[in-house]
Amino acid sequence: MKEGPDIARYAALIGDPARANMLTALMAGRALTATELAHEAGVTPQTASAHLARLEEAGMLRRERQGRSRYFTLAGPDVAAALEALMGLAAGRGGLRTRPGPRDATLRKARTCYDHLAGEAAVSILDSLRADGRLAGDAELRLTPPGRAAFTALGIDLAPLEAGRRPLLRPCLDWSERRAHLGGALGAALLSRLLALGWARRREGRAVTITPEGARRLGEAFPPPARAA
């Protein structure tokens, strides 16, 4: 490729199995130490440091210091979106791991995609919002007046989200459902609100549990679209 973005460089960085495991671990939205990431990647701390330096140099990771510890996070939601899209591509082409872990079913139901909700539960929410007109558009989503009222009723303040630099709404391809879930600033705010209300709880890694009360309330707030007869 002679012109345009250097996709080969970033594809090569993500394509290394150790670095891919590190990046996937950070999709939970939490900051992890180099030692924790070495464990996730199955490599020595020295090897992990070399991988982390390359990812940081490429702008894919952000480093933070707290006392003597160094923590790493994804550089932003755009990195997470690219990783989630690659997961969807791999899953759609049969590129699944031969030894799926015990949490796979849980991850398919609900998980974090960096800072917003993903999985079956998240796709269902976006389907509901589109079906009843609270969201309009396809590639570029728009919040309609009924949609504004619905999110305000959930206790989400839209004003600071709309004033921020991050897009308010963004469809994010879900790797397990292979359809879109809600990303962007509103997607992140929605997950935070679900956790604050106790409708959802974080589990180990990326997994999220929808509580019985949460399932009931989400069913009321985001009813499944009516099926055609």
C-alpha cells in the first residue's frame, strides 16, 4: 500500500498472539499492570515489556503511573472498536479458538466492550431503540425526542455527553452476535448507569451479569421488537 493509512503496521501489531491476548484483556475497560498482562499473554515479564512498548509507541495503549506500579489501558474507544470488529470478522469466518473457556457463554450474553455493554443483551437494547423510533439512522445513529426522554428517565444527563469530543452515538459491531450494539458516549453512560442501578454487575475479566431485577427492568425499558406474523 503506497498511500493512505499504514494498516499493515497495525495489523502486524495486533496479529501477534501475545499482543492480541494483552489487547483483548484490556477490552474489559480496566487498567492492568505489566505483570498482569504478561500472565494474560503467557509470556515472561521481559517479553511483555517489549510488546507493551511497541503497542504504546504505536498509540494503541496508554500508560499510567500509580506509586511504583505502571498500569496500561487501551488508548481509546477507537482501538476497542477496531478490536471488536476483528473479533467479529474472525468469528464470522470460523476463526474461533479450539478450546473455548468456561466463560464463553457468559461473554456472549453480556460483556464489556471497553467502556460499554456488548453481547446479546446489548444488541437487544439497540434493536429495541431502533424498532420503536427512539434511535434513527443506520451507520450514523440519531437520538429522537422519544429517545432523549427515555435516557433522561433512566437518569442519564445528555448535556455533558453531547458537549464532549466523543461521538454521542456509534453502532459497534458485536463479535458474538455479528450485529451492532450501542457504543459512543451514550453507550458508555448506559453501562455506567446499569451498574449504578444494580441492574448489571461486573464479573471476572470482561463478563457482565444482568441481575434478575435488571432483566425485568431492561425488558420494560427496552422491550424486544415485535416479530412479524
